Amino acid sequence: MLEPRRLPEANLAARDEEHPIPDNFGANLFRADPGFDPLLDLYLPRDLANHLRPHLDRLGALAGGRLDELARTADLNPPELSVRTRSGKDLQSVIKHPAYVELERTAYSDYGLAALSHRGGVLGWSQPMPGAAKYALTYLFVQAEFGLCCPVSMTDSLTRTLRKFGDPELVSRFLPALTSLDFDEMFQGAMFMTEQDAGSDVGKTATRAWQDEDGNWRLEGDKWFCSNPDAGLAMVLARPDGAQAGTRGLTLFLLPRELDDGTPNHFRILRLKDKMGTRSMASGEIRLEGAIAYPVGDLGRGFVQMTDMINNSRLSNGVRAAGLMRRALTEALFISRNREAFGRKLIDLPLMRRQLAKMMVWTEQARTFVFQTAEALRRADSGDEEGRRLARILTPLIKFRACRDARKVTGDGMEIRGGCGYIEEWGDARLVRDAHLGSIWEGTSNIVALDVMRAIRKEDTLNALERHVAQQLREAELPAALHKSFEDAWAKVRELATEAAKAPGESLARQAASGLYHVVSATSMAWEARRAEGDGAGRRLLLAQLVLRHRVLPRDPLVNEADDAELLDQLLSEAPMAIDSVPTLV
């Protein structure tokens, strides 16, 4: 093995504020984001929000310092596959760099990111926490390390799906290890679904399942893209012998890495992928060779059950996209406030202000959508049918649009740092590489946009979304003219979405999905502005209007628009802004 590459701590820790190249290493990423804290009281019980604030503050400091350093080191030293011991015994293992292992301990044990929705006792809280708490913590963690958040999400999602559909004996057998905070005893989770000829078209899954003479279910076949391939447990889709073709013939199985006697199960990691991003985390190809597995739920219902796990992972994708955008924005604001060009700070240059404002609008949209979707999911899990319909459409919407926006925002952040942003010593290139994966895994953009249309056609989600938007507009108590602008925007996007869901070939699906995301997020931001405490509410109302102005309403690109310099100055300063001081812009 080559000597591990590691960035010198001295270089990372250097913070000479008079140096012409500003370095934000060591910043507290929770405190650097003043719009984050006020949202906690809107989406969490007040006592839980207050309990979490010290933990978020500590995690913010770690994410901007120690975790960021570990993530850079792990990115430069990707995992390796060992297939034999030195004595020649066939025993596969994925060798991870110590920096990645320390990140794992922080995520799984110190903060319990995969367990806190399923058990009490995490971070000193006696009960399982709602999803909004998990996503608030993950939103900070991912600003340092993206790759590990995939295994964390899969562990959380596998646990959720197992509890929801698994046989009680199976749940009681594996739940303690999945939710353990003891890093050396816990099981991580994975999802082995993709095959060479069955990516987005899951119905073409060819992995075979059959029962042996002892009644054990066994799996045979190849899985093409398996992240966290050495996980203790994985969910796998397979087709039992004699089952029909297509998705209705698939069954979901729980695959343990080790058998009851401690010996390895009958599958091999053929190789690890050499990836563009998420280089810290192992992804590989799996060959199942009669591996023992356990059915989860009813035979032939595997696709429906796996979809539940995928949808949970899709929301996690949205959280990660939002976090990447915020990290890119935080860095871009720091650079712009501290670097000069042509005798002026970058943030004082009109074109830079407009670029930063666009990044901020897209970033804030994503975070609001995360919390709105988490609340819908909480309602759905409590048996609220309206919440279920909302979660069904909000989840693919955030996966579709936020993940695409993250590619642009991280790219702009790299550009703002200039040539240094293209150098691996800085984190911008890593953010860009990682952001591109969000639009691929758990469904490409086209597939997810089509899923939005499917949700509209089959599950009455558009009417639920309309009721949600109408209620939030009432509670936002906007001036009459502004209220009408929001209502008109919704009416137009509803008409488009209705047409798109019926259109042959669904050629309008992407356009309609984007429109729904923009109008719903703008409405929710206006709702947040009315409910938020303090003088920061005005910023959210301004942001909500900018969403409509720049992402929804028709505009002539050749019209000379006023710069609104004073409003942009207030927006980019992230200083408090009273809601009554915000003019009507749309």
C-alpha cells in the first residue's frame, strides 16, 4: 500500500486574516449560518430544540474543523479491498483509512445519527427524536463529510423498513445491533438493488431466490453498485423461483454479512468502484453465491417495501444536497467578505452580489423543503393520511430539484474561490464531485420527475398539496397584493402539473416538478417568516419573494432590471431584517 496522503494540519489550521487568500478552516458552521437556529423552534418541540442547540453548536465547530480535516484526508485515501489474510485464508475485508473510521465513530456513536429516530438515550434525550432533529444534525455533519452520510442514511432507512415490514422475530433479532451506540458492536446497513441490466428499470432484476432443503432462503446473482458493501446487514431485491416477471415478482430480503456461527455468508465483493466522488466511502460489486437471507414482509411485495426504504433515502439525499449548498454558500460569503479585487471587497461588486444572492435563494429553498418534508413524514408515520399524501409528493420533489441545484451552487462556490477552488487542498472540488451523485442514486432526475407525476395520477397528492399551500398562505398573513401573487403562481403550476401528469410520454414532467418545488418552497418560506420569532423573519419573506421573481414568474432576459442594491446588501449580510420592512417585489 502506498503511504497515505494527508494534508498537513499546519496548512489547514493557518488562519492569517491578512493573507490575500482567505481561509475559513476552523469556523463554527452552525454559528456561521444565522438563518438555521430560528427554524429549530418551528419544526421541533421547544424543549427538544433547546436541548439540541448545544449539540448542534459543538457539531458545527467539529464540522468546520476536525471533521473537515478528517474528510479531506479520507477523500485522499479511499478504502481498499483485501481478499485474503497474510496466511492465505480467504477472508474479505474493506480496509478503511483511520480518518474515515473516526468519522464513523462520530456519526454512529457520538451523535447516533442512524439510531436517534428509533431509540431513546441518544444525546441525552430519553425518547426517539423526530426526523427533523436527525436531519438538522445531518445537515451540519454533511457540510464536512458527504460520503459517510450514505451508509448512515441506509442504516437508518434499513432499520425503518425492517421495523415496518419485518417479522417481529426478525426485528427483535437485529434491531439492537442496528440501533446500538457501541461502535464496535453495532451493525451498519446497506441496500443492494442495482444490477447491470436493472438500474432504473428495477423490474428487470435477475437475482434469484430459492429455498433449500432445510427451508433456508438463498440468493444467487450479481449486484452492480453496492455502497457500504461490508455492512453488517443489507436489504436485497430478488426474484423467487416461479415468481412472475416485472416488479410484482420481487421479494425483499435481509442479508447478513455473517451467519449465526460467525462464518462469512456466501457472497463476495468482486471489486471496489473507482468513483468520481464519495471517494471516502466504499462502493463495490457483489456476487451472491447461495447467500442465506431472510424475507422481509410478504413474498412478491418487495418492490413496494423497498420503495419505502428508497423514499426515506431520497429525503436524506435532499438533506445532503441542502447541506452541500450551505457549505458552498458559507465559504463563498466568507471569501467575498474577506478578499479584495480592484480595490473593493468582492461582495461589494454588483455581479458578485447577484451570484451570491442566487446561491442563497437556492440553498434556503432546499433547507425549508427538508423540514417541510420531514414534518409531512412525521404526520404520515403517525397515521395521518393527509401527511402520507404530502410526504409522497414532497419527497421526490426535493430529490429531483434540490439535488440538481446543488450541482450549480457548489460549482458557483468553487468559481468564487477562483483558481484555489480547483485545487484539492481546498474543499470546493470535493463538494462539486459529491454533489453530482445526488442526481443519480435513488433514481435519476428523469425517473424521479416521472415519480412525481405517478404520485399525482395515482395517489391524489396534488389536491393534498393544494390544501397544504392554501393553509400556509392563510397563516402567512401576507399583504393582499402579495397574497394574490402567490395564489396566481400556484394556480399556474397546478394547471401545468395536471397537464403534465396526463401528457403522452410525460414530456412536461421535469418542468412541472420544478414549478411545484419552487412555488411550494416559496410559500413555505413565507409561512416561516410569519411564524419565526425575532427580526430575522424579514429575510425569509424576502427570500420567498425572490424565489417567485427569479424561478417562477416569466421574465424577459433582455429587460434592464433594477439592482435592488440595498435589499441585496441586507440579504447577503445575513443580518436581522424586520418583516414589516420588506417591500412587495412580485
